[in-house]
Amino acid sequence: MYLGNNSNSGVRAAYGTGEREGLSDFFRGIFTWMLFGLAITGVIAELVSSDKPMVIFLSTHVLLFYILIGLQLAAVLGLSFGINKLPAVMSETIFVLYAALTGITFSTIFLIYTSQSIGLVFFLTAFSFGLLAFIGYTTKKDLTSMGNFMFVGLIAIIVAMFVNFFLHSSALMYIISVLGVVIFLGLTAYDMQKLKQIYLSGSFDERKETVMGALTLYLDFINLFLMLLNLFGQQRD
């Protein structure tokens, strides 16, 4: 689900005014789509969570919940591996559907955490995400090695979460959340630099890469949000 070429050459040190303007437009498109996706997720999560019978139905029917998770995974994999074959409008539609499905599954967090703590963690996520995105965009240091290390860490925490599904260990979940915050902050910086490299390479379909870039940063954001929520969210009595 992470994008771009695998070059270790780093970001080109200097580029002209036209390229700077084009790069700004490229990232403006990415963040517009990302924020649109987050808005869809937030609105749907709020609407579903306000319907108590519906959200309780989702939280108690485990099979349905995992079907929704499976559809989300299928959407991400479909975009990641089919982006070069899918029409741009189809890629955009899949992204919107993924954001909507995420909103449905996210509605259940309102049963666990208070609305106030969800809001506070969201702003904490936005601040930390923005800071690391800025660092990734502006740094001259090649982040490829760090990104590869973070990706290995991502695989490790996925395995750990699967194991903890059976163990139900709060201590292990705490460790996973701390490591997850570090990993997704690192991936945010890495993905920003990688998207910048894609643009400067000059060989890409801008409309498709805009959607894939939005999906990549969207995933970094929501996973960072979930990890921070596990750490700092105030649970309901």
C-alpha cells in the first residue's frame, strides 16, 4: 500500500519554479482527497454511532463486522495492486467507498471512548501527523532505510495484534500502541518523501497517483489515530 519508486538516490536537491508550483498542486490534490476521505469517514461514523441500535448491532454481530473489515482490506489491495489498470474514476470511487466503510466500522469506537477524548485524540493526531508530514517533505536526508525499517515494524505489530486477539493482553496492547505510534509517524514522513520523489521522477499518472497518495496518507493518519486512541482515549464507564 506504500507507493513510489525504490530509488535510494533521495530527493533531488534543486528544481525550478515550474516544478515547485507543479509539486504544490500535486500535494494540494493529494491532501484534498485525503481530507475528503477523512470527512466521509467522520460523518458516517457520527451518523451510525448516533443510531444506538445500529451501532450495537454492528458491535455484537462479529461476522458482519469482519465482513466489513474484509471489504476494506479488499479495497486497499485492489487500489494498491490495480492502480495502473483501473480507470482513474474507478480508483476514486473505490477510495470513497473505502472511506465510507471505515466510517461504519469506526462508529463502534463511540461505544468504547467518550466523544471528548475522541475529539482530543483526533487533534493530537492531526498535529503530530502534520509535523511529520512537513519533516518528510522538507528533509534532505534519504528516508528509504527508515521507511523499510518501519514497514518491517508494521508487519511485526500486525502479527502481534493477531496474537493478542487470542491473548487479550492489555500490556501487549499497550506495547503495540506505543510502537504503532512510532511506526506510523515514521511512515508518514517516509511516504511524504516518497510521493515527492514520484512527482520529481516525472513518469506517473497524476490523477491516479493523487488518489494513491491520498490513500497512503489516509491510512497513516487513521492508524496513528487508533494507536493514540488506545493510549490516551478515555473509556466510557
